[in-house]
Amino acid sequence: MKKKNMLILLVILVVLCFMPTIPVYAYSKVACGNLTGIPQKIPSLTSLAVSALQIAVPIILVIVGSVDLLKAIASQKEDEITKARKVLVKRAIVAAVVFFAIVAVKLLVSVAAESNDSANIVSCMDCFLTGKCKSK
């Protein structure tokens, strides 16, 4: 079990290392909907967390499924290989759903925020999901 935890931690660290850096200004404030004066760090960190989840969760699911399949292949038991293959396919499907669900939400919120240029909750959601916020 410790090897599995170390593998997950390694994948998370690699993903975070390759994430684009977000410029965070110490005292800059943003407007989010009708709210003003929100520190820039909060939407930036939120969008970073969403992006990290979007990338890390599918990678971890596929790697864990592959490791399980390799263990089943090493055991050379046909029923275990079949079960592990089915689990890997299910995990790959879940990984794709997670990735594309976040993409779809980001796209829909972004389109809604662009079409409705007023200060509302949709523009606030866009600010927190994408990190693209209007300065105060």
C-alpha cells in the first residue's frame, strides 16, 4: 500500500511542477460579480486547484488501473486478468468523464460570462474557474 501512496504523491508532484505558473500580485484586488476587493490569490489558487484536479485525477486513475492489470498479468491467472482489464476500462472511462466534465463546465461558464457582460454570479464563477478576473 505504501508503494501506491508514493506513486500517487509522485504523480501529483510531477503534475504540479508542470502546471503553468500563475502571477499573483501581493495586494491586487479583483471584482467578482457584485463583490469587490477579493484578493487575487483566492481565484488564482482556486483555478489552479481545479486545473490540478482536471489533470491529476485521470492520470492517477489510469496509472492505478495499469498497475492492477500488471499485477494480474504477473499472477498469470486468467480470471484476475479479465477482472483487472474490466476495472482498467472502467477507470479509463471515469478518467475521461472527469476530464471532459471539467472542460465542459469551464466552457459553459466562460461562454455564459462572455455573453452576459454584467456583474453576476456567472462572471464570478468564471473568475474562480479560469483565474481571469476583472481588476478592481
